[in-house]
Amino acid sequence: MTSVHVPAGEDKTLTFETKADKSIKPGRYRFRIVGETHDGRFKLTENINIRVIEKKEEIEKDRGIKLTTSYPVFRGPVKGKFEFSVDMENQLDKDANFDLFATE
């Protein structure tokens, strides 16, 4: 974008967005944004300071198996029959087989 029309008595918001090229080295960079009227009567200069940092290795997130159920506790008669569902989410980096069993 090289220009924007701003009618008298109105405001406009401009957004400056940039994406660093992979060859950019870590360090501090300065951009100068200049806005002025066609006749040069009004002019505004704004400096933007950017700090580029080296990309760190992705922080390892929690991994493992996540089990959830709507009813984590059941109570009932000794020989009662209980049915419930368990949702299982594999948060590992690979496929895996699982065996589920219940204990008293």
C-alpha cells in the first residue's frame, strides 16, 4: 500500500505487518514509517524498533495418554452392573495399542 485517503474530520488506522525472511540474523532492526499529504504540508514520521531473536526449539508439551470419563466414581450394590464410557486421547508422537482393565 502506498497511500490511503483520509477525509477531513475522520481517522484511519493503518497496520504495519512484516514477516522476517529466513536469512535474517538475530538483532535489532529499525523501520521508519513516513506519512504525508500529497502537497507535503503535513508530515508524520514514526520509528518502529523490532528485535529478532533466534527461534528456540519448540518447548516439549505434555505427552502421554489422557483418560476422561463422565463418572469417575461409582457406588452401588456388590453385584451391581455398571456401564460407563472412557475417552482416551493419545498425546504421544506415534500410534500405540492399549489394554484397559478394571480392578476392585
